Amino acid sequence: MKTRFKYNIQGMTGKLDGMVYYWHPDAGNILARRYTVPDRNPSAQRMKLIMANLQALNPASGYRQNFKDYLIMYNRLPVNRDKPAIS
């Protein structure tokens, strides 16, 4: 969710009062979400292994740039103007 502060705190990130606050440069504002402790279950363990494998691949910078360029073009489409993808 988008957040509003009484005082302008642009660099506010971290945990406070059961919420996690972080700055998202593409959205241009501070986002907040409830802090939740992840459950320990078999599917979470499987996802952990999948993410570790993806990190181990270490794709080239050009490959990553292609995805960033695609995201920019995707967000420029008239259909996606109201709800742009930010990830």
C-alpha cells in the first residue's frame, strides 16, 4: 500500500510497528506491507531451493536489461497505463 507521512521522510525503510516500509524507485514512493513470519512448510522449502538455483544462474547484464526494456514497453501500452507492472 502507498504510505503518507506527516513529515517528508523519503529515506524511510525498515520495520516499524509490525509493518515493513520500503522505497520503490519505479513507483516513486514509499510502500508498506504487514510484516509476516514465513511458515516453515515443504512448499516454502521448495521455493527456497528454486530461488537459490535462480541466484546461482547469475544471468548476464544484457539479459537483465532486455527484461527491463520489455517492462518499460509493456507499461507504455494503453491497456496497462492505469496499473503498470513495477517488478
